[in-house]
Amino acid sequence: MAAARVCGLRCMSTAVKSKDRFVLPLAEDALPRGFSLTGLHCGVKKKADVLDLAVLSSTTQRTAAAGVFTTNAFRAAPVFVSEQVLRSSKGRANSLVVNSGCANAVTGERGMNDAWAMARATASESLVMSTGVIGQHLPIEKVVAGIRAAPASLGSDSAAWMRAARAFMTTDTFPKVRARSFNLPGWGTARIAGITKGAGMIHPEMVATPHATLLGVIATDAPVSPDALRSALSFATDRSFNAISVDGDTSTNDALIAFANGAAASADAQEITETDTEAFAALRNELTGFAAELAQLVVRDGEGATKFVTVDVRGARSFADAQAVARTVSTSALVKTALFGEDANWGRVLAAVGRTPLSEPVNPNRVSVSFIPTDGSAELKLLVNGEPEALDEARAKTILEEEDLEVRIDLGMGKESTKYWTCDFSHEYVTINGSYRS
Amino acid sequence: MAAARVCGLRCMSTAVKSKDRFVLPLAEDALPRGFSLTGLHCGVKKKADVLDLAVLSSTTQRTAAAGVFTTNAFRAAPVFVSEQVLRSSKGRANSLVVNSGCANAVTGERGMNDAWAMARATASESLVMSTGVIGQHLPIEKVVAGIRAAPASLGSDSAAWMRAARAFMTTDTFPKVRARSFNLPGWGTARIAGITKGAGMIHPEMVATPHATLLGVIATDAPVSPDALRSALSFATDRSFNAISVDGDTSTNDALIAFANGAAASADAQEITETDTEAFAALRNELTGFAAELAQLVVRDGEGATKFVTVDVRGARSFADAQAVARTVSTSALVKTALFGEDANWGRVLAAVGRTPLSEPVNPNRVSVSFIPTDGSAELKLLVNGEPEALDEARAKTILEEEDLEVRIDLGMGKESTKYWTCDFSHEYVTINGSYRS
């Protein structure tokens, strides 16, 4: 019987499709000017050909920096150091050093010293990020030696961005880097590029104040004041990295940092501030869309993920209610395993909606649930105003066999809505996480 | 590489040990007097030899009944009916009918009619429970025919209890039934027996008011007033079924019902009330311990579970804080997959502690984490006051290879503590839940 059950699902060895198609070439003219970066192997990871150290620095005189960080009580040493550097520099840091393979979290005073050593080896005021196993010390001498060797390989082209992106990776199956150019009203063309990583321990906590995500860096050559950059980054995070979940676990090391070095403008041009309404709105909008693109890549590469699912919640009384429902559905183990099994078990979606604490209880007779196929065909209604539709199993099967799916939930309570992105829970997820340290 | 990862874990075909050793013989003299019950096949489930209908009834004139039910907004029709019967009878119902294979949840008006039809076919005022797939209608004629046939097979011996327990099962791998006799001060010997089921969608919501669990029934022949029974059941639930989690999902059908029919006393004996301090305390204590034993069986049979883990949280400022931490650790997908992989990845335990919202933030430098082996050997300290201990991997491996494990977390903030029971997240869990409806 166990064997029959196993055969009913897609076999483990074929469940994970290649993700290489998400590695897109970077247009050289979309890369922000005035940034140089590299990725190299310094020895945190055992295998000699695996990159584990990235350095990014801005070459302009004035560079604004802003960050959002984890709210986890066990925030790692590099998070403390980066926050301290942003504070003391008043948002004027121009370097970032990142290692993968060791999180430098729960490492006590020695961990703090190591994080400061990384920052100071990189620049007088560098930001720091680490990702990997918690509770182990960094081989700090190897890391510092790597940082000292980094300038020799710094570059500004797409190969340099790709190298740096590879050095961010842990259980990621592909490097996550994107670049775009965009028009900044009143300023002309600017460019934005970013790297992110993360495939597990992904569940940013949704609070209103600037806070948590995973590891990411976004660099633009637009001229932006530190305050305006911080404001735009916070707004963008709530609509991108704060709207994804892989496994419901919030990391000790989550951090997203943005740099704006103004290299797109002349050296004496004024920086964009929040009072500069049109340009600021354009920048914030661009940053939000770009951050969402990066965040979705993290879900695409969710540990063991075989599905990419958009949870679209409508008809909520408040944005917070919509987010709460989307988050509960997106993190339900039963919903996620049903998605893996391509099982149209919408009852699990409803059960998740029903256990979400809301500002006012949901009325079961007003809730509707549909699957929205990604091929543009009509929605498949599953529940309309609390009454189940006769399920067209064949059509449901066709829709669920696709990699992409949208689950639409209408609460019938109001006009607020939100989108959230999640993935399925597969055998491969268990395999990856059952032996992560090995 | 994927193959190597898979081989690093216990193979799927050997991961699930037989659970038959948790099926214990019931002592006939521990079974409560004055209850008769049965289990049979009525046709909700397809296979003719699988039981899917249970009936329990008390044969005494006065029987007290109390229930706690799910807080899920999409509470199923049988939950509404049972609550209504308890209300209108003022806690004097004496029958219960249970079907497995179909939850009769999200089934609209027809579902309500079906639940009432089940109740009325059983007795004038019967309680009702259903468990199985959400959003499908009951084959109500088959169910009613089964209820009509039930009296022919009613019995009061251990075989009857076992038959009824089998009829509760869905993805359960073994029937869950226990019985005990106990001393009731001032009253003499009484008996208590109970059945529970559940292997998935197990995560009762922790609120202070009487509420949710999974499917369970507890019957005692002690004489107890309806109010006292309700109070004792609520207390017991918070320390048993409300302290377990399999997958973090709260069901639409959760219900635990207790009957007390007084058959242990003479017909004119007074019922125990809350003012009857010593007897009430003894009853409540007995009920709590008994409910905890049943609840732990649910975790033992958690879908795909290969581990039974006690999360013991100490040093909390409040009981609510202790529960919140225990719940977060117990439901973390990363913690649960590490337990499956027998990986001493205590960093994930800490990350879960760190993301728990508490009445006051935890101080990382005061938190300690240990593994407590179940063989009685000394605890293995992993983190002491925020500093990692040098990990004895060999010893950790030996401890983690055992089926049972206790994870002890001391927050260093106060004197409150709690225990919570959880299981691991295995390949088998994904297999079971990827194809539940099939």
C-alpha cells in the first residue's frame, strides 16, 4: 500500500525540473554605473570550486545605503554590524561583503569580532551579510584573506555580477541576479541591478516597521538621499520580499540592502528626496517592481519546489486581513503538499482561510475560491459563496499539472486585496532539509 | 547529487516503523459501565471491509455530556449540530454517532440536513462527528441505513470499543483507544475509556475559551454534573489536545466529547460538582492525564511520523509565552525535517524561538537548549546561556537515532513552563498528503 501511494505521485528523481531557464543574460547597458563587484572562493565552503565570498563597492564619492533586517530575536552578528554601520554612517556606506556557508549566528562575542573583522577588512565602513549554518564560527582568517584578494578580480560587467550572485548561494540551485534600466522623470535614464539568495528559512515577518527579509542587495546609479532610499526600500519590501514564503521559518540573518550611488547623474546633481514627488514615486515604483521580480525568484528556487503559486486574496476588509489570509494559505503544509500532489483539495485552502484570525470573522457563505490557469483560459470555480461547485476533475488536473498556478480567494467582506507567492512542499524539500548540515 | 542526498537519509520504504505496539489490550474491568458501542461499514468508504461508522450510547437515565469544538470559521455541519444538541439538552445528551471518510464540511444546507439526519437516526438527541474529505456530500442514505443496523452489534466489551475505534480512522495507521480505572475520593472506583483519531490537520488553536481539538470521545461512569464535566474537559483539553501538533493545520471538524453516565454510583447518588472540591479535583486530574495519553497517541500516529518529540519549555515569564515558544518550535518545518534527518541542527530550534512573539523579547544571552535522551542518560547541552557548546556529534547521533526525544528550552526569563508534543516531517508525510483524496 505504501508503494502504491508513492507511485501515485511524481517520482522523486523526476520531480525537480531544471531551473536554469531562470538564469537570464544581463544586458550590459542595464547594469548600474559606478559599482564594482566580485565573487570568489575563500574557504568557508569545503569544495574549492564553490564561490563563498562576494564583495560589492561603489566607486562614487557619495553613495546612499539603506537596509531592512530580520526581527528574529537571535539576529546574527553581521546583522548587528550592518545596522551599526548604517547608523554611524548616517546611510552613507558604500561597500558590502557577503559570505555563504556559515551564518555567523549564535556565535557570541567571537562572532561579533569576526563580523567586524569582515567589515573592516573590506572598507572603513562596510556592510556585512552571512548565510549558512547557525552556531558555527567563521574561519575568519580565510575570510579576511579572501577579502584582501578580492580587489584583483573586481569588475563592473555582467560576468562580475554573475560571479557575485554565485557566491551568495547556499541551497539555491541557480544564481539570482537581474538588471533593468528605467526612466527617472526629470533625471533621465538610470539603472538598477540586484542579487538575492534563499531557498529555505524563507518567511519574512510582516510588521509595519522596516525589518526582515532574506539576503539581497539592490544597487542603482540613481541619485537618492539616504532617507528617501530607506523609505522606498521599506515600501518595496512590504510588497515583495514580505509577500513570499517557502517554509514559514524566519531566519536569524535576513537582510536586504540597497545602494544608490548617483553615478547616473552629474557629480553636483541634487539627490532625489521624498519631497521630489514625481521622481521619488517613479523610483519607489521601480524599486518595488524590481524587488518583486527578485523575490519571486526566491520562490521559484524554494527548496524542493516544483510549483510556483500566486495566492490572490480579494474582498478583504483591510490590507492586513488580506495579508493574513494569504500568509496562512501560503504556509499551510497541507495546502503545499496537495499542490505537490497536484490534488484539487480546495478544502485545505478553506480550512486555512478559516483558521486565520481576522479583524472580523469571515462569513463562510460569502467566500469563493477559484483556480486561475496560467494559460489564459477561464477560471475554474471551486467554491462560490460558500457552495462547492461540481468539480471538473479532468480540467483541475490539467491546470494543476502546470508549474504555475494562481489560487484566488474572495472573502466577500470588503475591497482590499493582496498577492502572495509560495511554492509546494515536496519529497525533495524533506530530503534537502533532513540533511542540510551534512 | 540528488541521489547522494537521498541516500543520506533513511530510505522511504524503511522510514515508517510499525505502530502496532501502540495498540494495547483493554482490561475489561477498566471499561466504564453503562456504555455500549459498535463500529461497522456503512459505505462512506469504498472498501467493504473498512469500518466507517461508530455509534456510542449510554444506557443510564442521566448522562452528562460536554464538548469542545474547532474555532475554524468553516466549522462543519456536524459541529453545528453537536453544539446545538448540547445547548438544547443542557448537557444531557447520551449518544454519539461518528462517520469517517467524509467530513461533511463546506457542504451548505444539504450538509446541515445530513448531519441532523444522522443525529435523529441515532437517538432523539445525539451528538454527531464526521471526518474525512472536505467539500463532499455524505451518502446519507447509506449512513442512515448503517445507523439503523447498528443496535444489532452494540456491545460493552473491549471488542466493541476496538471496533468503534477502528471506525474513527482516516489516515490513522492504528486504532487509538485506552481505558483506566481510578479512585474517586468519597465515591470509590470509577472507570474511564476513550477513543481518538487523527494523523493530519492536527494543530488545535490555543485560545482560552473552550474550543478546538480533533476527533475524540471520552466516557466515564463517574457521576458528574454537566457543568462540572464541561469545566474539567476544558481544563484537560488545554493540557492535552491543545498541546500537540502534527502539521500546524486546524481542522473544520475538530471535536472532543466527554460523557459521564454515573453508572459507577447508585442511581440516586448526587453528581460531582465543582464545589465538591476533592472529588472534582481528582476527576479533573484523571481526565487531564487520560486526555494527554490519548493526545500523545495522535502524535505517535502523526502522518508519516517516525519520531515522537517532547518540547519542554522552561523559564518563561508566563504560561502563554511558554506555550507560544513550544508551539512555534513544534510546528517549524525546518525543525521537523531536521528531526526526520536525525540532524542535530539546534540552530533551527533557536531560529524558531527567536521568531516567536512574546510578552517581552527574549534575551539571546540567557537561552539554553538541550537534548534529553529517553534512555535516562545525562542531557546533551547544545547551547548554554546563548553560547554554543562544542557538539559531541557521536552522542547527538545516538540520541537522535532513538524514536523518542525531548528538546528542552530554557528561556531564562521566569518560572513558567509547559510541554508540547510533536513529530517529524518525513517523505511519507508528503506522500500521504500529496494524494489524500486519491
